[in-house]
Amino acid sequence: MSNVIAVYEFSGTGFNFPGFQFPSPATSNWLANALNPDRFTWQQVGYPGWVYPMETSINTGVSMMADLITSTTTDFVLVGISQGADVISNVYDELRTGALTAYRSRLRAGVTFGNPRRQAGHTFPGCADPGGAGINSDQLTKTEPLWWDFANPADPAACAGNATTGGPAVGAVLNNIWDYLNQTADPTPSGLTSFIENLGVDLQAGLAAVSEIITQVFIPSGAHNAYWTTSQPLAPSNTTVASQLAINHINSLA
């Protein structure tokens, strides 16, 4: 096959910790089975997906993707879900300003669902701004048109700080929770310390942040997991679910 585009997918966080790992699914049928097989190859990258220490897990994913990019010659698409979206956002930065700039021209698209690093105001063409920004305070900047972020307004991972997820006070606590999880095995859990301090200052915001994570992230029916069942806020008559919009977009690249 000539001019085939490689699609690399990073799944979200599993119930995984160092030394305690549930097997990842062998395939991701929503995407792998929907791509034009004559124009695309698909690979789910098996990075750790740890709950904690998440930074180590994310850095491992970035390193794995860097190895794939530097050892191949094909154009590629990056797809990331939740923690996987954070991974590919870091790879995107490496392609633009870091160690992978020599391979930047091969990136055809980036597609994220529930991106913790979503830049405020950024979604994808035709989609209304859901408000807020990624739960990771280190958000993307100067995001380009080739980068699509699917972000449900009630998803605290991608829209922390908007009215739906509790506003700026709750968003600040959500950032602190992420800071705690997104670290290496640091004996001084600064994010947790900051979170506890925030609870002392604003107990209501702290409890609301915990509630947002439980109801919208951990529960399967929550907004963070709804990109395969709900439409994005496009035109009122457009009821295409986010995942199908992503499939259509990727297939259009061939």
C-alpha cells in the first residue's frame, strides 16, 4: 500500500498502578473497524495508563510514541482519550518545539476526547466553545486547526472551571487534584497538600470538585465517557456523536 496513513490511539486511564495492571483491550473497535483499510493502518499503543503516578505513565507513553515516529516514515494521526489525550498533547508539543520537530510535517491530525490539556476556547471546526479548559494547568497553547478537541461541557477533565463543572473555584481544586495524580513517586505530594489547603479555604468547592470527578469521570454514564453516545454542540439538527465525527474526519484525510 502506498501513501498509507498510520493512526495511533492511546486509551484512557485504567485501574492500573505499578505492579497492578489490568490487561488492555486488544482492539478498539470504535475506530479500528471504521477506518478505510486501504488507506490507514491502526495501532493501539500499550502505554501503562496508570492512575498514579500518572506523570510516569504519561512520560512512558510519550517515549513510546517518539520511538514509533522516529522508526517509521509514514504520515500519522494521533488519537487520545483522557490520559491518552494528555500523552498525545505532549507529543504534539515535542513535534512543534521539542525533540521531534524534524518529523512535524508528517503529523496529519490530532484528535482528543476529554483532553486534560485542552486549551481554553479550542474545540474543532463548527463546535461551540464548551467553556473552561483542561484540568491540567499546563494547557496547550497556539493549538492549530489540525488539532481537534472533543470536549463535553460537563466533563471536568476537559472543561474544568466552566459554569457546568462548578466555575473557577471548583476548577482550581480540580487542577490541584490533577497535580497530585500527575506526578512521579514524589515523597512530598504537593498537589494533595494544595488540595487539602483549598478544602480549608473553600470546603464547598472542594466537595464539588470531588463530586464532579466521581459522577462525570468514574461513573460510566458520566460526561467524560459519553463521547461515543452523545452529539457535540454543533447545529441543533446535527446529532452525530463525537466519535463518529472523529471517524469521518480521519477518513477524509486519505
